[in-house]
Amino acid sequence: MIWSILGGIIFAAIGLFIFLKPDLIWELTERWKSDRAEGPSAFYLKSTKFGGVLFVLMGIVMIVLPFILE
């Protein structure tokens, strides 16, 4: 139970970071792939924020699920 809660907190924190800083995620993961790109596209920012929301939701599920299943 404690591992699920801890994992949920980590997932939620990562998701929150991804949602708040998608441009930094682009700098770390995608910038090196292109020598002409000056920044992430609007679609990249929206899809990355959507992924961050999914991470937060998964974290919440991981935190709540052990209490529901007991």
C-alpha cells in the first residue's frame, strides 16, 4: 500500500512538472534532434501538457486505489 501511494505521489509530481514546463521537456528531449528549430510547436506543447494531465490522473488513481480495494 505504501509503495502505491509513494508511486502515485511521484507520478503526480512528474505530471505536474510536465504540465507546467513543456518547453523545458522539449529542450531536454527534442532540441538536439533539429538544428533549425527555435522552439516547440503549438501541437507539441498541447500534447505534452495532455500527457502531463494523464500522469497526474494516474498518480491520483495510484494513491486512491489501495483505499478503495481494502
